[in-house]
Amino acid sequence: MLGNLKVFKSVLATEKAIQLLNGGTKLINRKSHVVSYRSAPPPHSKATRIGAVAVGGAMWWWVIWHLWHEPDHITGEFDYPNAAKWSNFHLGIPRDEK
């Protein structure tokens, strides 16, 4: 117990010595960004939360709308035309002249 008390007193004395040495200096605190290593960042504003929910809702609406109405665009299963029905005229091949 006494050993811990001596360590505590020496730590306090060290802190006081550092404060005396740095007495004329000021700590610059710009608050230009959030440092949240051991503490939670400040909560987002209500407008930010509502905006995030609105953008997320619009994204899910777009995905579900296109899955329902145009599933081939997302799944990639397109119907290929029958090549046997194509004529030379449709393909741009000129007639054989004999």
C-alpha cells in the first residue's frame, strides 16, 4: 500500500514539474475534426439521419422496382433472336446477280 502511495506522489510531482516547465505554452485546440479513439463521436443531426434514410429508401425502391419490372436487366437472361428467321436483306447482304 505504501509503495503505491509513493508511486502516486511521484507521478503527481512529475506532472507538476511538467506543468511548471510548460507554464508559458498554450495548447492549440482547433477542433477541425473528430477524434474518437476512446470516445463515441458526436451524434448526427436529425436532418442527416432523415436524409440517410431517404437515400437508402430510394435506393431499395429502385432495386426492387427493377427486379419486379425488368428482371432480365439485372439477372442478364435476355431472349436471343432466332438467327434462322433473318434474311439477307435484314443483314445487309446484297443479292447475288447472275
